[in-house]
Amino acid sequence: MKSSLEILPAREATLSEVLDRILDKGVVISGDLILSVADIDLVYCGLRLVICSVDKLGEMTGVNTTEPTNQPRP
Amino acid sequence: MTEPPTRLIYLFCLCPSEEVGSVPAAEAGWPVEWVAHEGLMAAIARIPPTSFDVSEQPSAQELSGLAQKALWHDQQIQQLSAQGLTVLPSRMGTLFRSEESLRQLLAGQQEAFGQVLQFLKGRLEFGCKVYMEEPLFQESLQAHPAFAPLNAEMETASPGKLYLLRKKKEQEMKRLQDQLLEQVLQEAATEIIGPAVAWKQGKLHGEQLTGNPLPMVLNLSLLVERQQQAEWQQSVEQAAERLAAQGLHLVLSGPWPPYHFTQIPEPETSTPEA
């Protein structure tokens, strides 16, 4: 008999599922940070992405985003 | 004036030193670098300082870049968790100027982080979302005990009266639908939460986010003992069976790193997200 329960392994989760899990979640660590404050409407998902913050990012804003060096996916 | 650093330290999560150390580095194939401080290991990457910069009005390209970083953040933590490590995820976008500043932070909060890691040991996060097929749910309400007197009356009613009773029943169903849905979901949630160590109720998202045309009616995150996973999943399957009979579709996702449980909850504080 087909189960009524749909099971979605985390490694196969969609972007929206990942965003729902991680945005605004995780331990907030404050300290001597570089901080990046971004208060952004992700247009395709309607969620607000609040990236961790502190001081000094003012001098670093407005520059194009570059990819992290350790990209797991090509 | 101090020169800005050429690389920042991006923090994914913290792990207990004894767990990281127990796997030989060559075999472990860790996807991250480690910064050690006393009993803690911080999983990090070194990234360009501009990696998380975005304009005030971010372009589609910038948003897409951020989405990729969200996946990157999740994937590294998932890989560590999948290798059996206890992980305490940090919030996406947590950056440090130097290893020294990270170590200072760890030194200041070492005990608190250690306690949360101890709380998370051997536990996994799962997500449970319920979507409603409204016509099927309404159909399932036809036989609800709340409508028994009306149903009985309809069985013996003349055609004219039957029409009026049908209209009355439609109105009653509309009036009671939300209340009955809440009742059904509450019962299901009690069954799903069952032996979970902690749980949180999340926001309900629309089709734009979920890609599912059916409305989301329940969004739970649960922290479950790894050893009780099979037993717990069985009770979730039973709840799913019951919900399916009422046009409610349950989707279970996981196991996830414990993104929703980075603080030790008070026994009665498993409440909706702020």
C-alpha cells in the first residue's frame, strides 16, 4: 500500500525548503565581527533574509557579491 | 587606519572537539577548515570580504548569489552532521575579521556553547508541513458529527426543504471549516510532536515560496532523539494516514542540522516562532 506520508531527505530539499530552515535561524553570535547587514526581500520567496550584523560593514557595502571560495556545487 | 582583511572567516557551526578529533583527518574528508578553542571546534571557510555584500536594491543576480550561499551554508553543515557530528549551526552570514576574533568569541561563550552542544547530542531536526486540498477536506466534513442532526433531517425532507437544508449545511460548513480544521490539526500536531524533545511552529508560506498550489496549514520543526527516529516516524505515518483521509497532505523533511534549536528550550517554551 502506498504510504500517505511524503518523505523529503534534506539532501534533496529544494531551495525554498532550505531557506525556510536556515533564514533567521541558527545561533546568533556577537563579537568582533565584520558584520554584514542585509535586509532583503528575496523576490521569489517573500522571505526576509536577515544576515548577521555588527559594525563596520558600512565601508564595505555596495560591492558586487562574489562567490565563496569553497563552493560545494559547480 | 587598519587595512581591511583580504579574507574573512565565515563560521558555519561549532562542534565538540572530542567528536571531530575522533575521526582521522585523512578519512574524514571534512569539507571545512577547523579553528580549535579548548573543547570547541569552529567549522569555517575563508572568503573574500565582499562575498555577502549586496546593494540596497539587490539585483536578481545578487539575490541568486545569496540563494547559492544559503545552499552552500546548509550543505557544509549537512555534510558535517551526516558524518555523525553534533553541530551547533551559526546564523547564515556570520563573519569574523580574523581567527583571533573568532577565538575571543569562543573563549567568552565557551560554556554556553558547550551546554547547547550537549543538549543537541544524538538529536536530529525534522520538518513537518501539512497542505490542504480544500475540496477533499470539505468533503470529509460532510460526515462530521457536527452535521449529524442536519444530515438526519435531510434524509426525510421533501425536495423543497432538502434544497433549503443543503444551503443551510453549506453555510454551517463554511462557518465551522476553520474551527474544524484547527481541531484536526491540533490532534495531528499532538500525535506528531509525541516523543519529540522540542518543537517549534513555523510561519505558513504561500505558493510563491513552496511552489505547491495547495495552501500550507501547518509548519512544524521537531527535535527528535536519533535512537527514537524510527518509532517516531511510525507515529508520523499514522498521523499522515488520518490526515490524508481528510484531504490533508503531510510532507516530512529531514534529518536536518538543528537550525531551529540553537538554544536550550525551557520545557514549556516550544511556541510559535516570533
